[in-house]
Amino acid sequence: MSENVVHLHKPTDPPTPDTAPTVLTVVPDAPPARPVPLWIRSGRAVKTAVTHERTRSTGRAMARHASYTFNGGRIVARRTWDGRTGSRYERMIRAAEAAGNLEAAEEWEERLQRFRAARHHRRMDLLHSPVEAAKGVAVGAGMSIGTLVALGIVMAINTGHFGDVITPLTATIDFIALLIRIVQIVWGPALTIAPFLALLALWSVGRKQHAAPAWALPANVRNGEGEPITPSIVVKALRDLGVPALRNAIKEMGDAGASMLGPIRIAGCGVEVDVTLPSGVSTVEVQQRRRKLAENLTRHEHEVFITIPQAARTVRLWIADSGALDEPIGPSPLVTDETMTADYAKGKAPWGQDLRGDAAALSLYQRHLLITGLSNQGKTVALRSLALWLSLDKSVQFLMGDLKGVGDWAMFDGLATTLIQGPTDEHVIQVTEMVEGAVDEMNRRIQAPPGTTFPPLIVLVDEAQVAFMCPAKDEDKRPYGGAKANSRYFMAVRKIHNQGRAVNVLMWQGTQDPTNENLPKLVREGAHTRASLALGTESQARMALGDKAVDGGAAPNLLRPGLDRGTLVVASDGITIPAGQSSITVRTHYIDDDAAEAITDRAKALRDGVTTLHAIERSAEHDPLADIAAVIGDAPRVRTKDVLARLATRNADAYGGWSFIDLKRVLDDAGAEPYKSDGVMVVARDRVTRALANRDTEGSASAAE
């Protein structure tokens, strides 16, 4: 039997294959890890304890409340010192001088002189007060004793006991002794408690003023959640704005820095305050730091608006309540009030609310309109809401071209005289001819006798950038799009901008993402009312609203795409803008398609029937009597001048030069003569329909023969 040998050490001679025993090599275990020194373990434990959130919260609380007490004492001491000395007046004088307001400095100096004179008078009175006080005490004591003795005599006479003469005096002495004993009992505990009450009072003052380091304040205060806007917060935000001249001036003012501020007024869902800047600080320097100012005020950038009022060297800050601008506004009065009507000349369209929460209404009377912005920001809805209101004035006529063609304006079918919908070059050609027809109508109105009044004609083109960018050309090689003198759409719009306002022919356009190519300079500057939704750059904001509005604080490029959908910056004399400002921000009401259809149904009920043309007739062949019947539609009678206007819109080449004589000649020949109704010449639908029927019957009979 073989025996297994276990070798703990490597053999020196190699074993032979036959005689080699089985060898098991035992590898010793790794040496145990060295124990962690006690000081390292203690350090880790201390670090964990120190950095624990509960420890940090406790430390912040202790530092916070200690700072409240200490700084509360400083505040009380400063208030006491201000009340006893003229330091408050001296600070206000320095602040006025730093702000460059010499009139205010002189006024504060006069107040300081009056305060010093009154203080000197009080001090002189103190020299005589001890003697006067002693006399007063002596006289008071004598009168009191005399009164008590007299009262005792009365008691003695009443009771018949002579000893009652001193009874009131004795009772008074006993009462005084009782008060002394009460004071002796209370005095000791009062002395013990008084310091704690004083510290509590100082702590309360410091707590109300948040007089502690920022890192030690509660989380909601550090983050500014729910923090009200106070003068000290505004001054601190301006000081940290990064304008050296402003920072130095505020440091020189010290606690009197709030003298720069006007009253902080509640304005809608926020507050408003005017800031008079110190000498050497321009309003532009503050405007350019809007984001930093908003962050210093613990607000988002879109929650702070900076405008320039009339006062020199002054900026007006409107600061929204946190999150208030993210809340939707209420429904449009057009939706809630089914009895509402419109008045083109005297009324204003209910468009939305301004930032203060007041109703924002826009006058459309003889004002060309331009609305622009990035895609999908609510441009069509904002433009459509104005047209919906104006449709409730039955005298207003519409020519509409929707170059998007997705049905946003479909509810105006049967309301607009012309409605073209689609994004193709063919649709652009039709829209161009529609606008050119409006130019012909404008020229006809201009040539009318003086004093003639005309119904408003709104020429509305949505997605107008498609027309400006259209490459199509007519048979004479004239382009429909572009911004040159031979561009048909561009020149038609320019002509309406130049002369249409005088005869109530108005151009409304909505465009996307403006550039010099898709919104030429002459076109955008021809609009009286210019409004912009969110844009990408400041240069686009200047294209949309003009340099004056942007230099005055208008900043549609700072609106948040998507989040501020439906919010417009408006520059127009047709809307109430605060004095000194060049624009106003409006949050428009949202009117969906169903509500828009309900409004247009009400508008159609107010009007005679309107037959909407969906394409412009360009054929040289035409049938005047059939066209007259088409433009009359379902109305029982239509005024002759309205028939002429509708015919010119239907086919400008055929009817653009027609007068009343031409219309009367066609109707007389057909046996459908116009006649007077309520003092105006009208054309009857029944007469025209009967004339058409008779003509068709006669034509059929002739063909049979």
C-alpha cells in the first residue's frame, strides 16, 4: 500500500514519473487586514454626523435664530439712533445727492434744520424742567392731601366721629404701602424675566426682517417662494445688477436707497414700481439686464417687464406674482355673451387681458393690421378673434385668403364674399387677384363723389409669407411673389396701405417667422396695428413691431415659445397703452373652432344671405345677369352699390369699371329694374330670378323652333 506524502516545501530534485508521489501544495491564507485606527473611524463618524442633513438643519436653525436676535438688536439700535439724531435726514440728503436730485436734497436739508431747532428747544426746556417738576410735585401733593382731609371732614360730620377726619388719608397710605409690597414681590422675578423678554422682542424684530445670512434662512425664503416684493428687495436687486455706477450710488445712499422707488402698486397679477435711476445710469443699462434683474427678484425672466415711462431717467418695473402668468385667462366675451354685437367705427374688439388683468380691447377703425410670430403660437386664433367680433357688424364685408388651407377660416363660408383656402401657387394666384380686385374697388370708391360713405371692406390674408415667397409668374412674366416693384401681390398690398384707409378698405395680414424676404419692410411698416407673438431674435422683434417699440421695452423675442402661446406684444394707437410706453403685452382669449362657428352663425343671422366665392373668376366670358343673381345670394333685396361692389370682387376685369348706369341697363333689358326701398336703390332677388327663368325659357323655345 502506497503512502501519500505531503511536502510543505518544494523538493530540490525533480521526481521521476514512476516514483513520483502525489503532492498537495498548501497555500497559506492571506494575512488579515490591518485594523482601521481608532482616530480614522472616529473621524469618519464625526464627518457623517457633521454632514448629516439633520445636523445641518439644526446648525442653520441655531445660526438663524441667533442672527435674528443679534441683528434685531442692531435694527432697534439704528431706529433709536435715527429717532434721537438727524442721521436719517443726513442719509436722505446723501441719497438725493447721489441720485442727482438737488431739489429733494434741499428739501431734506430744510427738514434737518427744523429737526435740530426743535431738538434744541427741547433741550433748553430741560434746564427749567427740574424746578417746574418740583413745583408741580409740591402743588400736587398739597392739593391731594387737602382733598383727602376735606373728604375726611365730610365723613366725620356724617358719622359724628372725629377720628374719621384722617380715614381717607390713612386708606391712601395703606394703598400705597400695598403697592410697594406688590412691587417688592414682583421686582425680583421681573428683573430675572426682563432680559429674556427683551431678547424675545429683538428676535421678533430680526425675524420679521429676515435679518440672518441667506444660507441660514428657511428653504422657502432662500428660494424666494412666495416672497413679496418690498422696497429693500428691489433696491438690493438693482444693486446687484452689475452696473458699477448704480451699485456705487446705492452704496452711498445706504438705507435711503429706497428713495429711488416710487410707491409699489398692485397691478393685476403682480406689482408695479417706478425707479428713478441715479445720475450716470441710463435706462438702457437696466433694460439689457432683464434676466439678471428677474433672478435677483426671485422671478423668471418672463415674469418681469421693463418699460420706459415719460419721466426722465426712470424705468417702470412690472413684477408678476410667481407662476401667475402660467395660469389661463377666462373665456372671450364673444363666447359668453350671445347678445354681443360690434360697431366698426366706435367699438373695440375684446381681445384679451393685459398683464394687470384689465380687459384689453382693440379699435379696428381704419387701421391696417399685421400679426406675426413663430409657428404654432396662436397667430391664426388671435387674428380670427378680431374678425369674429367684426363679423357681428353686418355692414362689414370680408375678402379672405387662407394660404394654410386646413380649415381655420372655414366658418366664414357664407359670411365672407370671397374665401380662398389652400397653400399652392394656384391659391396664391387667386389670393393675389382677390387683393387686386380690392384695389379696383378702392379706386372706384376714391373716384366717387365727395361725402360718399362706404361699408368697411376687410381684405384678410393669413400665412401671407406664402404669397411673398411664391415663385409663380403670369403670362407677362410678372411674379406674383417677391418684394420688387413688379410683384403683383406686393404692389397690391402697398396700394391698399397707401390709400385704402380713407375709403374703409383695410389690409389684415398674418405671417410666420418674419424675415426681409417673406415680410418686406414697406409692407410691415404700412400697418397701423402691429402685434407679435413669440419670436426668436431681437432683429425679428424689430421687424415685427418697429425700432421705437423695441427701444421702448417691447420684447416679443423674450416670450417663451409654447408656454406663452397666445400672448402678444402690441404696438398700436387703437389699444390703451399706459402713458409713456410704446407697447403693451396682451394675453388673448382662446376661441376654438366650435365656438367660432357659433359666433359666425350669429353673424350670418344678422346679415342678408352672402354667397361666398371660393375662387376668383378669370375667364373672359361672363354672364352679367347670372353674376348679379349670384352676388345677391339668398337676400330678398340688396342695395345697388353693394351689388356693384360684389360684382367687382367677383370679376374685376369685367365689372371693375361698372357704374350704376351699367347695372341699370342690364337689369332694365332683363325686366328686373332696380327700385327704391326705404329711400335707397335696391335690386330684388325675385325679379332677377324671374328674369333668368324667363330668359332660359325663351332660349329653350328658340332652340326647339
